[in-house]
Amino acid sequence: MSCLERKMFTMNRLRGQVISRLMILTIGIALIAACGGPPAATSPTAAPAEPTAAPTTAPAEPTAAPTVAPTEPAAAPTAAPKGDVVVYTTRAEALFKPVIEAFNAVYPDIKVTVLNGSNSELAARILEERANPKADVLINSDLLTMANLAAEGIFAPNDSPAVMAVPADYRADDGSWVALTLRARVIMYNTQLVSPAELPKKMVDLADPKWKDALGSANSTNGAMMAQLVMMRNQLGEAATEAFIQGLVENNTQFFGGHTDVRKAVGAGELKLGLVNHYYYHLSKAEGAPVGVIYPDQEDGGLGLMVNSTNAGIVKGGPNPEMAKIFVDFMLSPAGQKIYAERNYEYPIVPGVPLAEGVAPLSSFKLNPLPLKRLRDELEPTKALVQKVGMP
């Protein structure tokens, strides 16, 4: 074999080996592709080695607002208030029972225990229990008694938004007492005994001798009557107020323990006139009595219509302070306010609560300017004046 032939034989042999290896490699790749080989390093579409930043199923860590399989449960809803509250009140049971029913419709798990009594009785009891209070809330109809108890430190401050929303003239600065409703001082009369032409227009007119043996009034133990005298003394002065009280006494005014007897005597024709809170007129009118009403002192420079209030305070150290706050807040809610507006013709302290049919809005009258929270400041000299004259 020549040298050239040997070179060609060697080259053909090498070419065959390369072709064989390429065929083996090609067959191997084809087999791997058919069986499924390792995935590419980027853009995985199935079974990723590491989760993407925002997985859509079975994330290793929940997103900020997970919708599937969160690692921490959502916060539980706030439980409804549950407990007891003890209320001392001077309000009549027939009027207070609907309040309790309305309260329990909203707070069915709060048991309300009620103790009824007069303003003086309940005030004395609360003072006696001071070392170990039994009451949570006092609701009364005598602002002067309320203010006296507040001065004794009986009530806890209350900065509830519902309390603080009441105008400052009608609550303590610290919320320890707050007015619930307002009542206007009016003169009711029997329409069959008094002609329109002779009706009095001012409170001081009641001291005129022509009303001798014709007038009925609550006595000086009544908080509304004393509040009126405090206002009159503040606005008219000592001498004029003394003359007014003296005139009532000299006219043989019939003094009663409360206004219910006054309104009944006027409605029955036993008296021509009665000095009462406005809602007593409406109660008599609703019963069909022949009565009318005068909202006095509306002339220029006059006293203005005098008002007093029903009130609430949370007893300091009472057994259920949180339930007490809930109860007072309810009394200042529209649901609590409308009961006394509808059933007893009183003026709600909260704006927007409808008045009972036939009740003239307070905004239609000129009101006496003395803030209710200042009445106690002038109580003692007014009481001394009453005692001096001898008014029962």
C-alpha cells in the first residue's frame, strides 16, 4: 500500500468515527426529549423550585390581604355588652317602663334594676350608701337636688361624646350630671272660668289680688318651683321677688306637694289658674279637661320663659360603671329621647327629636337667660327669702 493510500484510509476511518458519534449523540438527545428532561432555568411553568413573588395557589407566605388559607385568623367581632345596671329614679313607673323596654331592645343582655322614690328620698339614700354605693345611675326631676349631690362628689365625671354634645348650660362642665329633658314653667287655666281678656301675661301678675283664692301651685319643697324663684330673684332682684312670694301667700294660693294635684284642681274647676310645668297642661288637655295655657313673660324686657330639667348622673363607685355609661348614652339617644317627648310632652335635650303633637317648640319663645347650671349658686339666699315670707 502506497503512502497516499495509507493517508486516505486513515482519513476515511476518522470520518466514520465522527459520524458514528454524532449519530449516537443525536439519538440520545431525541430519547431525552421524549422522556422529559430537566426544565430551563428561567420562566418555570410547572413545579417551580422556588415560588414566584405573587403565587396564586398555596403560597409559602400569605400576601398582605390573603383570601385563601391565611396563616392568622381574622379578629373576632366585638361582643355585645352584658351585665347589670341599677337605676334610682324619680320618674313614674308608667313612664320609665317603656324606657327600659326600649333599652333592652338594643341591649338585651343588660339587666336593669329600678328603684323608684322621690327626689329627697333617693338623694338621702344615695348619701347613706356613699361608703358602699348600690346605685349606678340616678335619674331625677330636680336639678337643684342633682347639683347639690354633685357638689358633694356623689357623681363621677362623664366625658361621653353624647354627654359633651349637650349644650354647656344644661350639664356640669365635667359631665357629672346632664339634663335629659326640659320643662317650661307655664300658667294653665280653666277655659270655663277665665275669659281671654283677663288672662295674666306675666308671672308677677299672679300676685294681683284679683286672683285671690283662684290659684294653685306646688310648694317650696318642689324643685321646679324653687328653680323658678331662683330665676326670678336673679332677674328681678330681692325686693320684687319677695313681693311676688308675699302676693301668692296673701292671695290664699293653694300650695300642693306636686303639680298633679294642681292640674287636676284646675281641670275640675276647683281653681281658675295653676302654676305648673307645661306638660301638665298637655296631660289634662289629652284627658279632655277644659284647659288652656299661657307661656308668660314674652314682652320686651320680660323675664322670658323659665325652664327646668330632668337629669342623669353616674354614681361614683357604683358596681357597674361601664353599664351605667351605656345607659346614660341611651337616654341621650333619639330612641331614649323620643319616649318622654311622645308620652309626656317634654322637650328633648337632643336636637332633631320630634315634639309631641300640639307642643310649641322652645325656639318660638324668648327664654330666661340664666343657665341651669348656675341655679344652685343662688339657692340658699332664695330659700332664706321663702322662709322669711312664710311660703309653705
